[in-house]
Amino acid sequence: MIKQLKIRDLTLRDGQQSQFATRMSQAQIDGVLSDYREAHFYAMEVWGGAVPDSVMRYLGESPWERLESIKAGIGDSSLLTALSRGRNLFGYTPYPDSVIEGFCRNSVTSGIDIMRIFDALNDIDNMTSSIISVKAAGGKADCAVCYTVAPKFSVRERFAALLARKTLPGNIFDIDYFVGKARELQSLGADMITIKDMAGLIDPATASRLISALKDAIGVPIDLHTHCTPGFGIASLLAAMVKGVDIVDTAILSFSGGPAAPAYEIIRIFADKLGLDTNVDSSAVARIDLKLRQVRSELSAYDQYKRLPPVFDPSSSELSPELNRLFDDALELTVGDKMAKALEFCRKIEAAFNYPEPDEIVQKAQIPGGMYTNMMAQLKDAKLEQHLGEVLKIVPLVRLDSGVPPLVTPTSQIVGVQAVNYVVSKIKGEDPYVNVSKNFAELVKGSYGRTPWKVDPEFRFKICGTREETPYDTSSYKKQPNPPVAEAGGLPLASNEKEELLLELFPSVAEKFLKGRRIAEWESAHARKQTGIPNAASAADTAAKTDTAPKFDAAGVQYFTTPAFASEATPLPIDYAVEDDLPEDFWEYSLQNAQ
């Protein structure tokens, strides 16, 4: 029997988010759906992450309509997947179970088959409600463990810690750590496990050992998700394939490489050589790629690299003898467990496909590219960019003080911002923690969940005024207001449960978007009445006849349409509306508004 390798295509969510600031319009998405329907990828990641926020903020489009349009275009040809951060969904506010249930249920109803659930701290408790809600709604729970590496300390730093009687962590993020998390998630009902390497830090040798260990320990499919930023992406996916990984995440060639995932076309060549069947129609992929090249030109303002790979049709193009030899050598070396040499050949393959050069700073400092970019922007704003080396050296210490959180968004950004604050304060002759961001304090306090390493109680007292770990508390949560829109004849801002959920998850962005939509509907209905055009029912009439129309209690206070939403009580402040590898402009907005 031919062995299968399932492919999850990331192009329409992670691909465009990593490469082009999530700016693909609905029209651009619609233009490739017919070919995607014929491609038959196992799954397509099309929603979640930065998509719901960005399509409202920048494009004036409805996130729910985008999802439903993609589902209509794809049908049952591929499973549709979305990404959420468990208890925090898209931000870093801990939502009550009722909001999580409503979001998961509506996501599945609108077309999501698989919800990829993760937590930035790998705190399993933050994921449990989402797992339960997704499965109850009829979807599959793809439970992700965030990949990261342990902080590195110099001999001098270790000696200083010894004198201060401070215990330094060893390699706490070893193979057993990830296998243990996977086992916990499988026991909670995970339908599949993803190793989610959002910074691209997993090297091929580690990928080989980790996938092998997971295949021995876990009874559900294993997926590896990584990026190409530090130059490990292709080599690590190849190592995982050799060790029997069930699913790999790829992007279409023109949207691959750099901060994005490896290309399907490149992985397909390795799959063919390994005798693995992807069950993907390569001619359809070639048609998608040609259309996406036009889309990329339309999004050139957001294209930071502007390095387009050469056209390659996996159904008809032939490799040159030299390039074919590179693939054969890389495969032979990987099978022979000679990973360092295999990595060299894979990087030559990347160069042949015109990928950006590996980011050496990200590779050596072992930090995500977005974290580095954000720290550099902070230093430039303060005219202190010459101190970047000091900031990079202080990151491990700040990370240790905050409980060694995985370096993934948003914890990577929180640690990065604080590392800059630390160095700036020292330059001024102040205590290094005199300037603490609200988010760093919440991380140290425990409001975001349990950190992998215990925070020193005395440090917590210094930062937060308490020595005790204080977890999040949703008992005081109150749903966002849904006021009438005066310019739209008094219609409520949100007209159904899905729009109410947008207000919960993205208050300021959704308010502006929905207000514009209500006014446009009102003006359209008013114009129709004036011209005598029939079938000009007002939006209010439509809402009144819809099961999902907003309801009001005896005091005139609106509540959600499902019983679970009826007993919510003041929202915690929204700190971030973020996901992995967000575009830089999105982070600037979030950080400016996070205080």
C-alpha cells in the first residue's frame, strides 16, 4: 500500500499573513477557490489568526462572510482549518466559557472543520474549553504545542546566578517536554497534535528526534508546522517526513519562504522521491500559483522581500540535473541521519528557488524574527539602536525572570519589549525594572496562565505587589455593549450573534466596521423606499425575523441569543489582538494601545 503524506495548505491564512500583512481581499481569495477545489489538499488553513481583525480593520470586510464564501467555493474538497489561542481566542483577554463556546460553535457552523488550538505558554488548562467546545460543535480539535528553545546563559551569567543563589533552568524544552504535552492533549480528546514552530527554530536533527518520539508515544496524527526565517524549514520538514510525520504544513510556491512556510512544490519533490502520495492535483496547484503571482504583484506594497521564486509546475516541469542531484543528496543525507550536511544541501535548494537568505540573527539568538524586528524598532525610536547587542544578551535574563515563556507571539513581544526597557533603564542609571509594561506585569503575575518555570516570588512582589501567583478570573467579565446606531435609525450595532462575537473579540475594530455596515444598510433601505423599489425591507425588519437577532431583557439590556451568554457580568481590558508572526504595522498598533 502506498504511504500517504497529508498536506495542510497555509496560503490563504498563514501565507498571506506572514508575507503580505494579511491584505488579501475577498475578490483575490475568490479568484483562486475554483482551482483550490480541484487541488484536493487534505486541509486548508483559511481563517483565524490575524484574518478576522485585518479584514475588518484594513479591508472593511466581514470575517464570517469570508469564511462562508471560502466554504461555498471549496465544498468538501478540502477540510477548512482555523487558528485560535484557546482561552484567549485572538487576543490575550481570558474569555469565559460562554464566549469560547459561541465562537467555536459559529466557526464550525460557518465552515470550519478543524480548529487548531494553542496557548502561548503551553498551558493546557487554557486550551481545554476550546477542545470541548469544538468537538461538541462537530469539529475536530487540532491541539498544538508551541515549539521553543531554552534560554542560553554564559559561564559568567551562571556564576553570577550561583552567587545570587538563583537556580537557572537547564534544557527544560527537551523531547520529553513536548511528548508530555502531546500526551496530555491526547487524553483530553485531541484529534491530532501539531508541533507549532511559529519562529522556525526547530532544526532538522531535533525535528527528526521529536517526530520519532511522538510517533512512538501518540496514537493520533502528528503535524509539523514551521517557517523558513532562520533557514531550517525545508530541511526540518524533510527530516519529519523521513520519520513518518502524518501531516506537513506548506504554502504555494509564490507565497512561501522567508517568514512563511516551505513550498508545497518543493516538499512534493521530496515526497515523490520517498514514495509518499500527497493526493494533491499538482496541475491545479500550478494554476493557483500563477494566479497568486498576480495577487503578489497587487500586494507589492506589503512585500518586504520582493523575491519571487521561479515558476515551477510540479505536474510538468523537470528539474535540471544539478538541482535534481541536490534533492537526491539532501534526501540521502537525511535518511543517513547526517543532518548538518543535509541542511547545507537544503539551503542550496532554497537558493535555487530564490528564497531569502536565512536570518542569521534569528538563527543565532534563537528568537523569532518579529521579536527582533520589534526590538530594533523600539531602539531606533529611542535613538539607541547601537545597544541592540546588549538587548539580545539580556533577553535570556528577562525571560528567566518572567518564567521562561516560549518565545512565540505575544509572549515573545512582551519579553522583547521588556528587554529593551531593561537596557534603556540601565543606560539611564535606573533600576532595570523601573519601567515595566502592563503585559509583562500580567505575565509575571500569572494572569496569562502557568509559565514553564516558576517565577521567583520576590521578583513577582517587586513587579506586581504580590508574592502569590494570581491566575485569570472571568467571574467579573461582562459582554461588550451593543448600542443603537443613531445614524442608522437606532438599529443595534450588532444584528446577530456572530456580529456580537466580533464585538467581544475585537471591540474597537468591530465597532467601527459594524457601524459603517449598519449605516450603509439603513441608507440603502431608505433609498429604496424613496424610489418605490419593492422588497426594500429594512435591516431592522430583517433582524426581527432572524433567530440570531439580538434579544433584550426586561431592563432593556441586550444579551446573547444562547442561554450560556445570559449570565455574563465588566470586560477585562483588551491588551492584544494578535497571533503568530504578525505584520510589523499590526504590532505597532497593538503596542501603542496596550498601556
